[in-house]
Amino acid sequence: MRYLQDLVAGVTGQPFRDLLHLLTLPPDEMGAAFGLLAAIVIACELARIALGTVLTRSRVVHVTVCVLTFAFQSLLLAAVLIAADRTYGGRGWVNLGLVLALFVLWYTVGQATKLVRADSEGADLGFMAVGALITFPTGLVCAAIT
């Protein structure tokens, strides 16, 4: 019990505050922010293909796979664009370029999932188009306002 108390006593929320700070796309830490978002995109695609391969008949897994395919990623990127614009105004076009690079990464990793499972949606252009319709208008509005 003492070991558990010592372990919990040293826990702080600073790592979570640092991650949230990176999600605002700070200009002096763009590499780290891009790396974090790229890791999230890659993790979503890998989790999607892993769940779809292992639990093929589960309805919950099917819904999770659909959410990971476009909704989570595009909503996260839209929220990041809004947070970045509110925190560091005037960088809307740079942030849109960064998100465009993440969409290229998203497509590439999605296509790579077809190596694991040929019947995978991969980088389904329909889902990606819906994701782009969520993400890019948000970014365009943010860029135009500031």
C-alpha cells in the first residue's frame, strides 16, 4: 500500500497540459506538434485495422472502426485549427498547410493498411472527403477571420 501511495504522490497533470499545449500548434514547437498529430493519425489507422481484423463480427467494433476512419480524426483536426487560431492568431494558412500534410499522411497510412487486409477500406476517399468537409471549411474560416 505504501508503494502505491508513493507512486500516486508523484503524479502531476503537467504532461497532459503539455499535450494540450502542443495541440494549439505553437509556432516555436511546430515539429513536436506535427509529430503528435501524426502519431494520433497513425494510431487511429492502426487501431482501426487491428480491430477490424480481430473482431470482424462485432457491431461495437464496426462503429468504432467507422468513427476512427474519419470522424475522430477530422473533428480533432478541426478542433486543433480552432484552438490554434484562438491561441496564435494570424497563422491560419500555415496551420492549414500542416493539416493538409496530415491528410496526405492519413491517406498514405490508410493505403498501407491494405497490406494487412486487402478488403480494408484503406484510405477511403469518400470518408476522407467527408473528413475534409469537416476540417477544411473550419480552417478556412479561421484563416479568413484572423
